[in-house]
Amino acid sequence: MKIAVDVMGGDLGVQEIVAGAAMITKKSDIKVILVGNITEINQALLQLVYNPAHLEVVPAETFITQDDKPKEALQSKARNSIALAAQLVVEKKADAMVSAGNTGAVILAAARQFNRLVGVRRTALAAVYPTEQKHGPKGDPFALMLDVGATLHVNAYDLATFAVMGAAYARVISSNTSPKVALLSNGREASKGAPEVVEAHRILSQNSAINFMGNVEGLDIPRGTADVIVCEGFLGNVALKMLEGVSEVAADLAKDAYTQKFLWRLGLTMLSKGLHQLRTKMDWKQYGGAPILGFDQVVIKAHGRSNARAIRNAIKVAAKAVRGGLTDQIREGVSSLNTEGT
Amino acid sequence: MKIAVDVMGGDLGVQEIVAGAAMITKKSDIKVILVGNITEINQALLQLVYNPAHLEVVPAETFITQDDKPKEALQSKARNSIALAAQLVVEKKADAMVSAGNTGAVILAAARQFNRLVGVRRTALAAVYPTEQKHGPKGDPFALMLDVGATLHVNAYDLATFAVMGAAYARVISSNTSPKVALLSNGREASKGAPEVVEAHRILSQNSAINFMGNVEGLDIPRGTADVIVCEGFLGNVALKMLEGVSEVAADLAKDAYTQKFLWRLGLTMLSKGLHQLRTKMDWKQYGGAPILGFDQVVIKAHGRSNARAIRNAIKVAAKAVRGGLTDQIREGVSSLNTEGT
């Protein structure tokens, strides 16, 4: 099991990403291929403990920044670290790729270098987010939402495909054998929502391979009523960012309370253990990154702000997806959709 | 100043709504016309102190429930309390209407009995919601979002009209002379979002009557970066319900903490004053209800769960909207849009 890791585009620098990859080499049988600036990688490795038998380096001459325009950057920056990591996967030198870089560039590189699975018209970016209710046999306090990739104009079949892909991911990664899948709409009734949502509801109701619970509303996102929530990318993007905003606001309020009032401060000190749990739960970006689903290869997009631990988790998730046969599961699900549903 | 109040459809019953209206008659020059079942109204009034010179009753034979289908109910239930309240406004016996009843029925009754203002192609349901940042000269901890009415397929001109209507409402109700208006999108740049959002950005950038700050993202909803956020109704509906969900989850967590752990309990008792503030802020439904904007009359939809205080606030807001010339301000704004913008 080898994972190609783009070490360049993360907000916290090469050191942090290399550190996450180094952790993995010590404590698992997963091997990593670090892709990026060779000088920076070597400098980072000097300060780290790692298993050299589990670590390779592939030098990339250029890299794409978070501010680069994906299309132009992929064109002008030949042999950039994202494209090279994808190439290692295509050439079967790696089993999957992980990048904390420019999201648009990762998606576009995957679209150019990988194939979409048969029957997948649109790929989707999925994200885990914290919920009140627990999920799956391990009681994860996280659910999955897709598409959150800001794409527009999905049709009913695309939404049904997202449902299949999200269910497959929850099965493989959360060991949830029958994840509850829901469509995000403005009401529970089958008739609620845009025409494509209503039609997707019909398709999914007829599909026996998916545990489809029907429509859920905005309320259900933080509650965690569903294990997998399916929606158009524009809506999912706004909803996910809103959730980040709410957690930031809560953190700000807690900080204010710390500095402002003595009684609050006293109360909060006593609460600090609980608050720490809450904050850890809110800082959900450390939990394994966001898969880009629908390609014939496994691609995990780690958050730009990922620290070493988050990168280690993303690499683990990538390996788990490969081992669990994620792409095959999606392939089968999509095929059942085409036989039974539409 | 007379406000027609539908006393029937609220979740807490006739007593609660009549109580809210009774409050107003004692402490202001606003007169109310209670529309609904005469027996229930009289029974409610027996237990209340009110100023009879400021209170009339108009009997309605039927009423529409929260579960009724709006179109069919308006057809089959002649002289229902919502339609009658609207009729009082049309006949100039009342200056505005307030209802806590079935949202769809209120919107549909308004659409049938009132006129859309010239230049308004789509009316919008607006809602106030709590934010971290304060707004306007009074430092309101609330911003306005519209459309939240779950309607689909708006065009750029509709979004621009929503911006005009939301700005007018913030000016009149929050005394905010130059409210910051933003479009909800998946990025700050003018090029981000659906084609209608991109085009609305262009129209609003050219309009001198609106303090247009550009696009905001999901993150900005809880932060409160803008005073008025404009979006398609489906997106607004999901976002608003999600915010309700987050506040419910936070309340649940607090309740859990109360019952579970001694240290938490101790800390929370000390924090209780602060928590009470937070909870009050979260229970923002008591703040004046949701205006339906774009008609030639003022219509305020109070939340179904409104208590007496919430109803009193909704009546006050309706009176303020009439006095502040809300419909004229919208008319002017829309006309500037047609001259300058499109």
C-alpha cells in the first residue's frame, strides 16, 4: 500500500505535511511517496523520525499555490506536485493520492488524469462534519455531506449517483454497513424541493442497494439525522462553510468570555474540559479530509489548514478506501442505479 | 394605525395571540382588529386587560391549519381568518396584516388579494436571524436574509429586487440608513456562483441606491458580515433552518450538561446569566416575525410558535413598516433598478 502525498500546497508549510507522512511510516505498513520540492523535503526530514524503508521522494519542479487559478496553473506549471502525484497513481506507482493544496487544481488534475467510473456523469467533493447524533457502529460524531464542491446544475441522476458514492464511502470508512442516506430539501415530503430533487427522491426510493430515508431539512444537518446528506454542490458549499462559521463564532464567544468577566472565567475554567471536547469536535478538519468521489482512483483532499495529525489521518483514510475497495463499491452501486432506477 | 391580526393559526392557540394584541392596545396608539373565531376570542379577552377603544373583532367562520395544503384550503374554506385579514387591508379598514398561521397560505392569500409592486416580478419572504456582529445604529444582533421562502428559479433581476426590498426593510425597521447588502455565493469574487448570481452582482454594483458589498460566503451568515443577505429561496430556507438546528443542538448540549456532571453543573450555574443571554439571543423568533416583501401592502408572518410577546413585536413591526413608508421605499428602489441597472 503506497500513498502519493503532495507536500506542497498546505497552509502550514512542507514541514507539517512531511511530519504527518513520517508518522505513518513508523506505525503502519502504509508506504508514502512524498511529492514536492526536494530541498524542502530533505530539510523537513532532517528534523523527523521516520522509517526510510516506507518513504520515497519524487521531486516536483513547480507547485500550485492556494491563490493560483487551477486551469492556468495546471497549464503553465509543468510537473507541478499535484499533477505528479496523480501521475504516480495512473502509473500504478501509488495506490491513491492525498493533497492539502488548491482544491480546484486537485479536482481538475484528477479529472484530466483519472477516468470517471462508468455511469458517473459528475464527480463530487464530499466532507465530514460534526453532528449531535452519533453514526455507525463506532458512534462517530460525524456525518458526510456531498457535493460540497460548489458545482452547479446537477440533475436527478447526478444526485442519485452522489447518494450511491456517499453510501459507499460511509460503508468503507466508517464501517457503517447500511448508512442512512437523505436528500437535502425544504421539507420532508417527497414532493418538496427542486424538480431534480423530487425526481432523485423517486429514483432512490426504488433502489434497493441504498438505505434511503427520504428528504431532510436544514435542521437535520447539525442534528445528524442522516449518515449521508446529498445535495447540489453550491448548496452544500454554502451549508458547510456556514457550519464552519458557526463554530468560529462559538469559539469567539468562548474567548470573549475568558477575557471579560470574572464569573464567566471561573465558570469556564471549570467547564474547560467540556469545552475542550467541544472545541476538538468543532475542529473537525483534522478528521481525514474530503474524498473526491466518482473517479477510478482514490483522491483525498486534506484541508488547507491541515496539521501533521490531519495529514496522517488523510493518508490513513486513503489507504482504508483502497483496501475497502471504494471504487469497486461505487461502480457496483452506480450499476444498480442504472438497472433498477432510471 | 390599525393592524389586522389573524388569531387562529398559531401553534400556542388563540389565547396567546389575543394576549399579544391586547398588550399593544394598552401601551401604544396602535389599534388591532382580531380576526378569528368569535367565541374563542371573547373567551380569551375575558382573561385579559386591554383597551377596548383600541380593539375590534371581526368574526371568521373557518381557519386554515398548519397542515392544510394552502391552495386547497383557501379554495374550500371560504371566509377563513387569513383571507379575511387580507380583505380588511384591501378595503383599507386595516393598514397591515399579521398572521402566525400557515406560511404558504399567508403568501398565497397575499398574492391573490394584494398587488405586486410595479417592477417586482417575485415577492420574497425575509427573516431576521442572530449574528455575531452587531447591525445598524442600535447595534441589533440580527441580520436579514431573503428569500427564505423555498421558491426556486430566480433570475438576476429577482435577486436584485430582493436586495432593494431587504435594504428598504432594514432602513425602515432597524433605522439603518445605509444597510450593507450582499449576495450569498460560494466565494467573494464577482465571478463566483450561479450565472444569475454573477449577473445580479453586476446589476447591483451599478446601482447607486444600494450599499452593495459584493458576495459573501456561508461563513458570513453567522458572523453577520452583511446587514442584508440575498439568495434564492431554496438556499435561504435550508440555511435558515440549519441555523435553527444549530441553536437547538447548542441548547440540547447545555441541557445535557445540566443533568449529567456535577462540575459542569457547577460551572453552568455560574454561567447561567450568560447562558440565558445566549439562549434569548438564539430564541430569535420572538423578534418581530418575517415580512413578505414586494406587495403593495405590509404583511408580517409571525413564527408559528410565537408567544404573546412575539405577536406584540410583530404588530409593532407591521405598524413601523407602515409608518416608515416601506412599500414606497421599495417602489422607489425598484424603479432605480430599472433606470440604472438592467
